[in-house]
Amino acid sequence: MEKKMIRVASVQFEHAPGDKQKNLAKIQKFVEEAARQGVEIIAFPECCITGYWFLRHLSRDEMMELAEPLFDGPSCQFLMELSKKYNMTIGAGLIEKTADGKLYKPYVVAMPDGRFAAHRKLHAFVNPHLECGSEYTVFDTPHGVKVGVLICYDCNIGENVRINALMGAQILLAPHQTGGCRSNDPNIMGVIDRKLWDNRHNDPEAIEAEFRGEKGRGWLMRWLPARAHDNGMFLVFSNGVGVDDDEIRTGNAMIIDPYGRILAETWKADDDMVIADLDLSLIEESTGRRWIRTRRPELYGLLTVRTGIEKDTREVRFDGKGA
């Protein structure tokens, strides 16, 4: 099969809470560098325009002040200007306010042909005033590839990723704010000492050991490559890094192929970008796509039936504790 190549980038950066101008300036800097390297699609983290973990402290009025309408708001328009200027599809996260006063946490994708796409997080929890989205988001791009978006916790639910594959997504953008999280489960993650981050320039090995260990990459490796492998898609994982209110995000930006292989990654304790060339011809005969073709949907009715153990993500997660 003839190769169909597309160059993508995944960015990790430390956002400034509530400072949209500063965060957009970082986005612009990375887009300019990506353009010099021929990138066609670039992914930035969840809520990177507004900041993330501090949102849990905000009142409804404060959330409304921070939020913007889609797609006419200044942040979306800024992304579109960059997209057209550099002929690049750009994804980044923020807070949305609707005309009827609802709040969502979307991921906006600006495309150089003037189109927008936006995915509202299905499993929103960071602030009790946020609504959860109720639709999947898979769309065609000007680059001849179909892209899906799932935001952080959305990717934890395997059914969400499978549905994106069934809708035709070849590349899944997976923006996160994770790693170094508090948890009720002692077997996953855990907080990282702020002193390690503050001393990272003098002792980079200490903080990078945490990022590569169970609080960062170790946790991701237990499930993230399987999302790409089992569904036969490329996965672009973008994450925050550094101080996020009272936690330290672990970055670990990476790009994964349809066989679950890591094409590019970083565990740098700083803002960083990874780039990879994706061979779309790998998708059709990948293990995951062959498995999908042998599905027996008539057996899967239980997937759509409530068992009684389901809980709203906000009920489970809005307790100040991480993943």
C-alpha cells in the first residue's frame, strides 16, 4: 500500500493560571517552531489557554468571566489566525460559555481552510459549574485525514475511543492535564514534591525520574498505547507540565502509532514539543482494525444498559483528589 504521510506535533507546556494572553503567546511560539519543521497538525494540552487545576476554586461568576463563546471569542479567533498564517491545524483547550449561560470545557481545533471543530469534554469534573458534553467529535481535515478528539478522562473510558474508531478517526488528539495526581488508589500516580520541580535546573535527573516513573510515564504505559493499538489509530497525547496549582503535571508528550509503538516522546521537565511523521497506510491492516472487522455487535447489548454501579464523573472526581 502506498504511503500517505502526515507530520504532527504534540506539545507540553506549563500554563499560567488565568493568564490567557501569556498562554496564547506560548502557543504562538510553538506553532512558529512547528511551521519551520513542516508540521501539519499540532496538539496542545487540555485547558492550556485558561489554566486547569485552579479552576476548581472558582465561583460560577469567576468561571463566566474566564470563559469565551465558541467560535467568535478572541482565543478561537487567535488560533484561526495562526492556523491560516501557517497552514496548520491547531488544537487547544479552554472554557466555553454559551448564549444560554452554560459552561463547558471544550477542545477547539482551528483548520487553515477556515473551519473549526470543537469537542466538549464528556467527563468534565474540575469545577461543579461545568456541564458534560454529550457528543463525539470526528471530522475531516484539509490534510486528507480524519481526526477525533477525546479530552483526558474521556480517554480513560475504552468505549469512547472505540466509538471514535468506528466513526472513522485515523488520528486521535488526546489533550490531558494528568500525572502527579492525588488519588484514593495508592497503586496509581501520587503527588510529586514541588521542590523537585523548583530545583529541576540544578538536578534534572531527580524530577525526570519522577516523570519517567509510576507517577508519569509508568502509569500511561499501562493503558495509553492500548488505546491506539486496540483501535488501529494514531494517538497524539499532549499534556500539561510543571506547576498546576498544588500538583506537578508530568508532561510525557508522545505520539503513538496504530500498533501501540511510541514514535516520539519526551520526559523533559520543561516546555517541550515532539514531532513524528505518520504513515497512514499502516492503519488499514493494523491489528486493531482487523479486530474491529471481526466484531460481533449483536453480543454487545450490555454495553448500553446501566448496571446500577455507574456514577457521574463529577460525583466521583470532584473531591480534590486526582485520577
